[in-house]
Amino acid sequence: MAELGFEVMGLDIDEAKIERLRRGELPIHEPGLGEVLRRNLDAGRLRFTTSYEEAAAFGDVHFVCVGTPQKKGENAADVSYLDAVVESLAPHLDRECLVVGKSTVPVGTAQRLADKLVRLAPAGAQVELAWNPEFLREGFAVHDTLHPDRIVLGVASEKAEKVLREVYEPLGDVPIIVTDYPTAELVKSAANAFLATKISFINAMAEVCEAAHADVKLLSTALSYDERIGGRFLNAGLGFGGGCLPKDIRAFMARAGELGADQALTFLREVDEINMRRRARMVDLARELAGGSFHGCTVGVLGAAFKPNSDDIRDSPALDVAVTIGRQGGRVTVYDPVALDNARKAHPQLSYGTSALDAARGAHVVLLLTEWQEFIELDPEVLGSVVSDRKIVDGRNALDPEVWRAAGWHYRALGRP
């Protein structure tokens, strides 16, 4: 928003994080975001606070962007952070303003929060709520913010729609879909459910390919030419992770059950199970190459983040596999270009390398689990010079099997001969 020319104040209750942001330092890894942050700090359009009172006095439009993680021991989403924001901000809202939810929530949350805002704010009904889901991809968030493919506005009045149209006007000619609250809430849940289903579909085909000695990479290429199917999210491998798809499809199922529509989403249970089976299959393949047991075996793991261009390790398939192999007796060393600090904090029992070569040194099996470009570009001869055995499992179908086999590697991948 600062990049678009608005005066912006960011609020967080984490004082250390706010201090870092004030210095122009990012608390997360996101390509291109650091430059935008520093440019707008320098221009004076962007500042940060920990004070709800200051934020309330400052803002005409308040975007609420807090997380909705999975509840412990349940599939449902934990929306307590959203309630905490509303309960902290509303008592200071003494004039007309618009509060805009960006978080992925169970359908019905927006109306409940809208009622709470009116009840708690001194300005009462002058404080409106809108729901405006985000569709950002980690690793491409700056581009997706400044060049969105669509904008969804869940509003309860023409006034709220007018304000948000003015906010997004600097983005130019972007499709805008105006809806009620429930539809806006469902758009993000439905989009994530569809993407998860597409990923799990091709991974289910990978299971069939392994049984039939077929090649899922060629299968997905052939399917991708059908315009009704397309090639995006049709790459078989270790499956999805991160802080969105896994918890969002589970929360979607839980909410459908609460609404009495649980049968509509029972297929998502299988989508989730297929995804989790890929991790188990990866461990099985690694164990096969290790000779049937990980005891006494050194395993080099390339990747810790759930996807490249991110330091996010939430529900990371790569770390899940690494931890599982460690529990089964393997000596595991992990390397990731940017996610090592987060991985160390979450899993101090694992060993960590300073480079791909360092992680692979002396390894009996190497696993490529996050498709960072530097891993895809690895020279099989150079990597082969540091390992004990030239055995690799490509968990992302990112490498050229012929090149690696020509260099003397025993190459295996999910869904391929």
C-alpha cells in the first residue's frame, strides 16, 4: 500500500519485530520485499507501531492480516488472533472507518466479527467490516500484491465497496468481484481446496505409475496440453506443505461439518491422505537405497523450507522426511539456502550443513526435498566427489535422470521408473 502511494502504519504486538521493521529489516525471507520496505521507509510513507490507540487514530482503512492456524488436536481453524485484534482495536475506533479482513477463515467468521466491531467500537455502526481475501504465493508475494489476477470484495454496503475500489484503483485494470461476506470467505478456501486436489491428483497418479512402471513426469506433460487441465500444480513429488494448504483444507472440512455439509468435502480427506502418503513413500525409497535400514547410514537432505524462495518451514514435507529418517536411526544432515535458522530452532536434534556439498559429505543417500534452483543446477560429478555412495532420491522430480545416471548415480524419483 505504501508502494501505491498511501500513508501506511503497520502494527504488531511483537516489539522486537517492530524494531527490526523500523530499521528496514525483514523478519521473513520474501524476494523483493526488503527493497520495497526500505524504499517506503525512506520516503516517509511507511512506519510501524505496537500501539492500537495510535493505529486507530491514524487509519481510515485497517487491514487485518493475522494468522488462522490449525487448532491443536483438531482440524478446525484457530481464529482467536482475529478476535484479539478486533477486541484490541475496536475500543479505540471513535470515528468512521473500514476494517478489512485478509485472513483465511471459516465461513461465517466475517459476520460475527462485523457484529463485534459495532458492539465494541465507540463509533458503533460507523465502523464497517469488509472481507478481502489474499491470494499471495510465498516467494512471489510482492508481484502478486502489485499485479493481482483478481480482487474479491466481500462487503455489506456500497460505501465499503467504494472505499475499497479507491484503495485498489492505483493497481489499474484488475478484475474485481463484489460479493457478500460468506462468498468472499469461501473463495480462498475453495481455491486452496482445488489446488490441493490437483496436486494430490497427480501424486495419486504417481502411485499408479510406480505400480505400473510408468513415468508420471511424462504423464503430467501429456495431460498439461489439455487446456481443461493445464500444467500448473501438476508436478508430482513430495506434495504440499506450508502454512496454508494443509491447515486450510482441514479447516474447510471441519467448517463444512459444522454447517451440515460434511459430505460435500469428504474427498478432501483423501486429498490430505494422498499428500501425507508421499512423505512416507519418500522415506521408503530412501530406505531402499540405504539397503533396507537407516542404521549406520548417513543421509544428506537438500531442502528444509516447504517450497523454494521461502524460509517457511511450517508443515514442511522436507523436514518431516528428515525427522522421520532421524528417528529411524539415520544420521541426517540438512542444508537449505535460507531456512536453516528456522529449521535449527524447530529441530535441533538434526545436523545442519553450510552448503549442499557439506550436507552431502560422506552420505550414503542424498535426498532432494525442496527444489531450490541451486540444487537443480548441482553438478552430479562435483556432488559425487563428496558422497560415500552415488545414490539420490529426487523428491521433486526436478533433476534430469539421464544426466545423473550418466554420472554414475543410482537415481530414483517419486512416480518414475
